Amino acid sequence: MYLPEWVLPFKEPRTEIRCINGIYYKYEVRYVYNKKKKRTDKITVRLMGKITEKDGFTPSDKDLIRQKASQLPKVDIKNFGVYNLYSNLLSEEIDGLKSLFNDDVAEKLLSFSMMRWAYQSPIKRASNYHAHDFCSEVWSKKSISDKEISKTLKFVGQNREALVDWMKQMLNLSGQGNNKFVMMDSTHVSTVSEQLGINAKGYNSAHDFDEQIRLMYLFSAQMKRPVYYRLINGNINDISSMSLCVKEMNVSDVIFIADKGFYSEKNIKELDDNKLQYIIPLRRNNQLIDFSPLMQANYKKEIKNYFIYQGRIIWYYQYEREGKKLVTFLDEKLKAEEEADYLMRTKSYPEKYTEEKFYEKIKSFGTLTLVSKLKDQEKQTPQELYEAYKQRNEVEVMFDSYKNFLQADKMYMQDRHVLEGWLMANFIAMIAYYKLYSRLKQAKLLSKYSPKDIIELSKSIYKIKIREEWNLSEITARTKHLFKKIGLDYL
């Protein structure tokens, strides 16, 4: 197109000047290759303004607004509450990670772990969450892509020895090293990957045979949180992996606490062969259990022994059978509840629950029988044994939290080392979850708030950047008071 001499100075790269009804207009354009047409197409982006011989270039109204906006003070808004809560909970763990990895690796791992914790974010969305969170002003200040996150997770997953060193460091820092009570258990996690090499069809409590991997965990009864994890093949027996986990973590007083379906002569032998400590409950119909003391007319006088657990009286008696040490406990309040429940069912489901069966079971209602093998077995009181077994509930809560809170019940990673790094990010997130749970419990707030509630509240706390200075957004007095109770002061 022919342009007059006075128009030519306004022609710039990525712009086009058009003459419409004798008036010259300047447009911003861009060029995009068209695969179908196999050529480059020109696309008009916006009208920039008009050009006259008298006035030269005059910006359009929209362009004037754009220019004025660019001259206003720069204002950024980023979520601050999530980062502040997470970094406060994990101050020791963060320092420990930075001592093992360089800052770049540690910060990308922490950023992804926090996004898992706060948003249950998959890898592909984590970079967007990172860009809008205040952690991007502290950790990995440059934007991070999903490829960079995957690369970091792979690096972390390839350095298992460093991860175990960090776990040991965290255990020792808390004063919970050797000779402390640590429980062991495992859970299955389904996976759709066909390239991991460790997933296999295996039976689980959900009664399915999906492709799965297994996660072995150590859980500190004193610290009230997980202290170790290890990924194992989906079809490997738990017992065959336990001794290796104990060896890797180098903790001496680890106790395997099983569920009621675990007991068998084969499993007991395998535990003994691997020199593992254990506490195992027996099903109430197990022939090893001696209910005869409870069948006496005045069984309390016969048993004599009791202790108080969570405001309930627990009766107990000890005995040996077939070379095994057993303790049977009776919770009278639970016994009354179970008896009432069974009798109610005889009316609702008479085909399954009958009075004849009720009288057969009456001796076992409210009971729990444990078989155990522990170091210094003679020094362990029945009350300590009972309380140790009850700690298993905390392990089960942890596994439920892992799968439900983090939405980690199914995995899609195709690379073993990326999966290992992803599991580490989740493990760090679970430590933060349990630390928050402990703070709520200590502040006596668990009846009103769950950890998830606090995390959601933290998402409402922002920092606003005005003239290069970050300012905390307004927070309600109620929210300030709540966070102060759990150790965060926003005053």
C-alpha cells in the first residue's frame, strides 16, 4: 500500500497503517504460522490510533486508558496466609531440607508440597498457584513451569539416601531418636501407570485387585505424626519389607501394630524370624482366647485388675497359651453398647441376628485380646500395651488423611523417580497437616475446626504491593484471634 511521506515515520515493526475513507489508522498486528495453509497469517491485535498530517499520531481512547494505567502505582496482590501458616509449621523441616539440597531444589520441592497441602494441586497446575502465592516472593522467585517441577521431583526421587538422612535429622532434632515408641504400618495406593515397574495387582482392604503400590510408614506415638515412608512393590508382603525399613531408618524400638485380620501362625513366625516387635489383636472367635474368667458370676472379684482409659474403666487379665503371652481387656461401657446393638438387630434382621447367637457371644462383648512380643516384655504393663494398641487409630487417621485430604488415593506418574519425589512432597505436606492438628488439639479447638478449615481460612489473608512495598490486607478480629491461638500473630 502506498503511504505518503509524512505517514512513513509512524510505521514501526509489528504495526500496520491502513487508509480508511481518506484517514490513516495505525494497528498492532502479529504473525502466526498456519499449519493447514502452510503459510504465515497476519492477525490484527488492536487499533492504536489515527495519523493526520497536522497532528501526527493521536492515540485511540482505549490506548490512552492503557497508557494512564501504566503510569499508576504498581499494585500486586498475592495470597499470604497459606505460605505464612505452612512455613511457620515447618520451620525446622525447611531448614533441614535446605541443608541437604541446594536452595533451588529445596524451594521448588517446598512450593509444590505447599500447593499439594493447600490445593491438592497436580503438577500441571502448581505453577499457576505458585505465581499467585506469596511463596513466589520467597521460594523460587522466578516462575516455575510444570516441567521444572517434574525435573525437581525426579532429582529428589533419585536421592533416597538424602531423604532418609533428612527424616533421621527431624526425628533426632525432636528428641525422638532411638529407643522411642515408633509404630509401623502400610497402606495401598492405586496407580494407572504401566511403566513404573513396581505396581502390581494385589489384594487390599477395599476387596479389589487394581494395580497398586504400597507405602510403608513409621509413625511416632510421641510426636503424633509420620516420621518415615518407603515405597514398595504392590504385591510384596508387608513383613518382608518391615525389617529393611527399620534398618534404613536405624531406629531400635519399632513396633508393628496390626489389625484384627492379620493374626495367623504363619505371620507370627515370619515376624519372629525377622526379629520384629509386634502387638496383634485377635478376632473374638480365636480359640486362643480364654473367656472363662469373664464367665464367673462375680468376674470383677475374679479379675481384680483394672485401669482408667479416657474416663472408662478397663478390666484385664493376663495368661499364656501355646507359648504366647495374651492379655484380655473388658470395657464394660462398650460391652453394654454392643449387647444393646445386637439385641436391636435381632428385631431388624432376625435372619442373621438371633437370641441364641446373642447368648453365645455374650462372653465376648466389649472385649479386646492382644498377643504381643516386645523388648522388655516383662516391664510392659497391660495399660501401656492397651494404650499402645489404641495408637493404631492415629495411623489409620493418617492414611485416611493422606488419601482424602491430599486426594492421593490414585497416582498417574509414569516415572519411578518422579513418583518418589511426588511422595516426598506429600510426606512433607502430611507433616504440616499433623503439626496443625496438634496445635488445634493443644488449643482445644478441634471440636470447632479441622486442619482443612484453618487452611481454607488462611486463603483469605493477602498481601498487597503498593509502590514496591508489601502490605498485609485487612483481617477480621475473629480470624486474628483464632490464628493467635495456634501460634500465628497477625497484629
